[in-house]
Amino acid sequence: MKKYELMYIVPSKYTEAEMDELIKKVAGILETAGAQISETHNMGKRRLAYPIEHHRNGTYTLVHFEAETKSIAKIDEVLRLTSEILRHLIVERDPHLKQLPVFTDTEERRTEEARERQPAAPMIQAKPVSPSAKPESVNIEELDKKLDEILTEEIL
């Protein structure tokens, strides 16, 4: 039996409980094909490089398993037909790799990255708005760009 890695992306619309069910579903698919799962890592929500089926964010999951070479095609076919999975990739693990990478909790990583990115900046005072002031006109491109920035900050 050879060692393999499976990385798959699920839309970020699923809750944690639904994600646990999907992880169990994928594990069942692998075990039905005769694979033995050694580790599963939920890597959290991340922004996709490009929209897939109108989704801009996805939840990544990495699975380490052992299987016969001829069962990989069957696993690939079943995963391709699974509607909850946006994309998946199965690769053979490096046989010289002795120690698997350590994955930190996504919440810990997010808070550490947020602390590193936030410079000590002075507080900005909001200007009072008069009731007779007209709101600024904003074009759709600027609005879409600002919305993407807000969503990206929320995920990271």
C-alpha cells in the first residue's frame, strides 16, 4: 500500500457541524475503497484564488491515507461526483518524508497574524455629519473592491 494525501475544498457556507458530517462522509468514501486513514486536518476557511461555482471562500481539509494504487481512480471518481466538494486533489506522499507537518489551530493562527499586522496607530475621530449633507456617490467597482477587502479581513 502506498501513502497518499487528499486535499479537498468545501464551500464556506457549511457550519462546523455540517463540516464534521462532510469529513465523515469523505472518510467513509475512502474506507469503502479500501483506504486506511492515518490523519485528517481541517485547515479552516480561506479565500480561493478564483471563484469556483460562484464561491469566493472555501474550507480546506487535508487527509493522509494509505491505499492500493488501483483504488485511487475509484476514489477520484466518487469525489468528483460528490456535490459538496468544489475541488479535490490526490497526490502520492514523498516516501522520504518521515515527519508530517504540524498544523496549528486556525483560530490561533488568525489571532497571531492579526496581532502581527496591526501597527500601533492612533485612534481616528469620526467627523459629525450634518443632516443636510448629501451622501457620496460610489460606483459599483469601488463598492465591490471594498466588500472583497472586508470579507478577506473577516476570514483571515
